[in-house]
Amino acid sequence: MKFDPAANRKIEVTDSGLAVLPGFCDVHVHFREPGFSYKETIATGTAAAARGGYTSVCTMPNLDPVPDSLPHLAQQLEIIERDACIAVSPYGAITVGEKGEDIADLEGMAPFVCAFSDDGKGVQDASMMHEAMTRAKALNKLVVAHCEVNGLLRGGYIHDGTYAREHGRRGICSESEWRQVERDIDLAYQTGCGYHVCHISTKESAELVRQAKKDAIDVSCETAPHYLLLDDSDLQESGRFKMNPPVRDKSDREALLEGICDGTIEILATDHAPHSAEEKAKGLEKSAFGIVGIETAFPLLYTYLVKRGVLSLHELVRLLSDNPRKRFSIETDPGQSVWDLNEEYAIDPADFLSKGKATPFEGRKVFGRCIDTVYQNKSVWQYVK
């Protein structure tokens, strides 16, 4: 029997601020194993996820080896089986080695993956993406895209906006994202393939997805907490503010908030992307792209969206748990997470279970402490004061 997240949702909040919520589902995480275990492992990543109230995650394929065939995928599946404390559903790559030259073995991997993605890279060739969508459609699998036109990047590393101009920084233009979203929506229309856009950051991307939904194209998208809560006026000269896509203009942030309120953006994911301290200590220009977020997502969203009346708690739970499970056909029971919504504290990366510590929200005051996460009737995280 398939799990119906809406029918099984359980939300209880006591007068003292203790909340019992379903476990969350993050469809966009980088747990770095196999290949880059110095950044993160399945064990540390799932422990961090459990601390953040998550009981299910989907792991991106920029690994070594890239899961582009069943033998390569099997290496990751073995580690997941051995070390994961929550449900982990891997992605299969769209192209061999994520190089954009040949289609990966989609058919061989299909029974074992949540969807197909070349996350971290946009598929540049439209005919190749068309073929991938055609084959994914036959397999009843989503194509999930990091949208980026390489020819428009021009060596940028933050948003091409006010901060970049005032500080002499090379910017990444918004068109590099939305132009490929536009192309892929047209390909989804042509093929009938289910299509999901990763971490949208621009107002144009949101409007393209909004119109595609009105046109009954099978399209969905996600954004992440940092795109809702930060813009380029918040940037500092630190690698913990560097991610791809970058945080953009205030008007983009406002458009994304509108998108989650009107249902255009139906999923909130973290793009949890840990790196070593050395890789993130080289400033905006030279640090690696990526920040961590799976341990801070709910407290940030609860504090700055729910407590401020932008969303209700029920609406936030739909974005974090119900909608991603439904869209990605994740049928595991979510279990539950228990939160003390009244506890206020400052975000301290030293407390993280993730190996990655780089967050632009370091020191930010938030409400909401996860005190227990239960998966498969077993406590996988408990807070001890």
C-alpha cells in the first residue's frame, strides 16, 4: 500500500510550545560519499539530517564514481544500507560522469533511484536533454535540473547586482538560470516528462514555472531557505556566503516568497553542500560553492516565516514533508519530529553534526529546537541539554 502523506499528516502543538510534526523530506542534499568523505559521509549527513527533523533525503550524484550506471550506483547503495540512520534515496546521473556527452544508463538505475539529475551542472545540449526526458518519461521518473547556461557565467561567483558592482566582484547573471529553465519547460511540454527545477533563485524562474503550471505542464520546483531569507545586500567577504546559484536581489527574494505563498514553489529543500574548512576559508572569489543547511532549515523558516505570519505551521510542513514526498513518490512513513518551538538560541556551527560548518546564518537567533526524531519506530536523534 502506498503511503499518502496528506492522509497521514500528524501535527500537534501543546500550550507549552511542544510540537509533534511529521519527519521532513529533503530532495536536495550532498552527502559526498563515495568519493569525498572528507567533506561529509552518509553517516554524518544522515545524523545531521535527523538532528534537523528529517527522516528522508535524496542525495545528489556529483560523487566519485558518479552514479551513471548500476555498478557505480551500487557502491553508494552499499554505503547507504550500512551507515544511514534515516531513509536515503539516491539520484542517478543524467549523463555519463555528469559530463553532458552521453546519456547515462537510466534504464539500469531506474528501480533504485528517486530521479535523474546532473546537479551541479546544467545539461547544455538541448537534444541530449530531450532524449533524457523521453527515456525518463518511459521509466516514470522525474528529470531534476540544475539550470545553468555555461556561456552566460563569465567567471562569476556572486549575483550580478549591487554588491558585485560596488565591490568589484564578477557576477553571475540571472539569465544564466532562467534561460535554461525556459528551455527545459519547453522540452517537458514536448516529451510529457515530469520535470523539477532545483533551487530556483530568480523572479524570472518563478514566473516561468508559474506559467507552466497554468499551461498544465508537469513541472515543479524548489527553493532553499537562504534564497527566501537573504539577498545580495546581506553578503560579506566570506566563503560562507558563497553558493550556486547565488543569493540575488531583494526583488528576487520577494518574488520567491510570493511563489511559496501562491503554490508556484511547492517544495523547500536545503541544497546542503558541505565542504572542508579549508575549502570555505578562501573568501568569496576562491572558496568552493556551497553551504550547509539541513540542521538549521526548520528553525530559520519557523522563526522568519511562520512567526512573522508569512506561512502557517501547517503550510510549512506541507513544503518540507508532504509535497516533496508526493512529488518524488517517496513512500516511506515519515515518522515524526518533536520540537520545542519556544526555545530561542543562536545558530552555532560548532554544534553541527555535519562535517560542514559554513553557513551564512552563523550567530542568527532562531526559535525551535528539535528534541527528538523518530524513524521506523526508533529514535534517531535526541537532544540532551
